[in-house]
Amino acid sequence: MRCGHTMHVNCWSQLLDQNNYFCPVCKKYSLDDNQIEQMTQYFLNYVKDKTRSNIPVRVHCNECQFAFDFFKQDIYFCHKCKKFNTEELQVEGDTNKSEEYIQSLGEELVAYVEWNKQLIIEHSMRLFKLDKKETQELTKALTKKVLKGLILQIQFDGFPETYEEMLAILFELK
């Protein structure tokens, strides 16, 4: 297998017949790069139309071992290695991974969120040429809950192209 682990050919064929394309030992993709790219394109199209919940989860990438926060959905994309070989991590003692999980991330996340809030406001002012009233409305709309969702959305979809698009995203995240 591409990860270096070995497996009987018959066992490998059985996994493929079950649409299981991962090493049973390390969970990395066992496909070639072309197959992985095709699968990635398929999943990108799949998640484009999916809505995300407002339940925060911790996600682990089996390819590059990167862990990140996102909102609960069917499938997750790792922005570090650009693959979908990810899984939700179970947070000990919290089976629904609710707001307690976000609080457990501590002050580092709060500082990250506040820093991003300033960057988003400054970037929006320049990009959308906001007046004072629009800037105040944006600042007020960026509550911690909404901001966390917006940061994740920007990481996933990129920065909104218009102020109206930004407002629509904020309204959706409320």
C-alpha cells in the first residue's frame, strides 16, 4: 500500500469491493494520486450544496494528522493537505460536542476569534468601502458565535465577494 503497510491481495480486493479505500492500520488513502484527486473533486461538489449545523466539532485528518474545528456535517475537508480523509474526534465526556467543547478550547480560541474579528472588519471596510454605519452594523453582528462560524466559512469558501453576501452569511449563522 502507498503508506507502506502490507495486506493480502484477497483482503485488499474485499475492502475495495466494499468501497473502503483506506489502510486498515493507519487510515490513510490507499489509492493512487489520480484516484484521490477524482474522489476529492467528487466530494467538493457534494459538500458545496450541503448546509452545516451550528454544532462545533473537532475534526482530525487521517492523511496529514492535522486537527481543526468545524461545524458538524456529513464530511470534512482538510485545508492543509486538501483531502477529505477526515473524521470527527470524540470529545471525552461530551457526546454531542456542544458549546462546552468550544469553551474547553480556552483563551487561545477566544484570542484567535477576536483577532480574526478585527481582520474581518478591516478587510470588509476596505473591500466593500463601508461607511461608518455599515461598519458599526457589521461589528455588532459579529458576535462570538457568529464569528466562529464566519471564520470557518471563510476558511472553507473564501472571503465573501460583496457586502450583501457577507450579510447573508451572517444572517444564516445567527
